[in-house]
Amino acid sequence: MDASLKKNINQILKISINEDKINSDITGKLLLSSKTISSEIKFKQSGIICGTNIIDYILKGINKRIKSKWFFKEGAWVKKDAVVGVITGPEKIIIKLERILLNFLQRTSGIATLTSLFNKHLKATKVKLLDTRKTTPGWRTIEKYAVRVGGGTNHRLNLNDAYLVKDNHIKICGGLKKTLDIIAVKNKIELVEVEVKNISEVKMVSRFNVKRIMLDNFRLNNIKKSIEIIRKNPNIEIEVSGGVNLKKIKFISKLDIDFVSIGALTHSSPSLDISLNVLK
């Protein structure tokens, strides 16, 4: 686990502990003790398991008496009703952490599962599946980690990672041609990805030696036309984005493109239904 992921986990964990007030658990103080219990983690629906190392990292930092044992590797497909692991330790600690642990595991497993469903259509192709910055505020590094576990590739982590010229940049600069001229004067054209909206913009950008052209919300027939235009310059990469769903990606996967980016991997992925149950 790299430092950036640990940092993000620590940030979210601190917020989670504070909002759940785990040290003021009045029901736990009323009923629970420090005796050791075991609890199983169960998948209530099929999906990709993601976040086992996150749970281990959290538990290790909170109490060394808590031990975890996992029956599936990170990134494995798990069937409904399977027990994926067991956590053993003081009952009053495990119970007060239950919701926090499940929130992490359900969120990351949900993202990894949706990513995997999209990625299975691309495995036999050269097309890479990308995420976006449409992430839950504060959760970006964690959510992008889950995308990788599901078989996807991370796009920009932040605004400092790569040049990406979008529609609002173009409006502010007075149009696409003026925007490209500014970039060319500043000698950044070969580093820039440019978002385009129609075929005429594809033709214009293709005359510049940009790094990548993003076809945003194009119909399938216009994607095909754009590919023919862009491929005349073998140095320009092609990315398809906007409105890509599991039905549409079946067709996109057959096209001569390099990337498909899907914001839904993080902004619309449902959390997986997972439970933690104390064993008798």
C-alpha cells in the first residue's frame, strides 16, 4: 500500500470516527465488554472484493488485539452469500467499528465490481478503461485504487497531472482555434488532450499535433467518422467519453480507439451489500 493511499485512508477514517463518535457509544458501554469474539464478513450479493488491505490497515492502527483472516484475494470475484473473512478481537471495539469498516469495504467493492463489469468487454482489445475526477469529495485516492482493483486505469488524479482542455476553457479563450493557437505559442501542443463536441472540431484539432482527442458524447456513427479523420495522424490518441453504459461499451470495444473514460465508475457505482455478523 503506497503512502498516498494510506494518507487518504487516515483522512477518511478520522472523519468517520468523529462523525460516528465511536468513543461515546452509549449502547456499547451499556452492553459490551472486552471479551474476545469472532465475526464473519459476508457478501449478500455477488461482486469483486476490494478493500481487504484497507480494513487490515485500519484494524492494525486501532488495536493490535484485532486479527483478520481473508478467504479471498483482493480483486477476486465473490458469489452471493459467501463468507469472505473473519475478524477476531474485543467485542466492544469490533462492534463500534462495524459500520466504519463496512462503509469502506462496501464502497470500494462496489466500484471495483462496476469497473470489472465494464472492463470484461475490453479485455481482448487494446482499449484501456479510464476513470475520471467525478469522485466522492475526499475519497479520490481510495476510489481510484478500487478502479485499479476492478481492472481499470486511472486518468488524472488532480489538475496538476495532465493538460486537459475542456469546453469551458475553449469558451473563455474565444473558441477552439484561438485556444489551440495559444497552446501552440506556449509550445505545449504535444502534451495536451483536447475535448471536442462535433466532427468539425475533430477536423480542426487533428491538424494540430495534440497528444489526445477526447470525443465527448458522440453518437456511434460520428465516433467512426472521427476515427477515420484522427488516424491520419498516427501520433494522436483517441479517447471516447460521455454516456458510456454497459450496452454501449460492447460496440465501442470493437472500434479503433485507445481509451474509454467513464465517470460512472465512481460517481454512480452502487455500494456492494456486505454484512458483519458475530459468530456464536
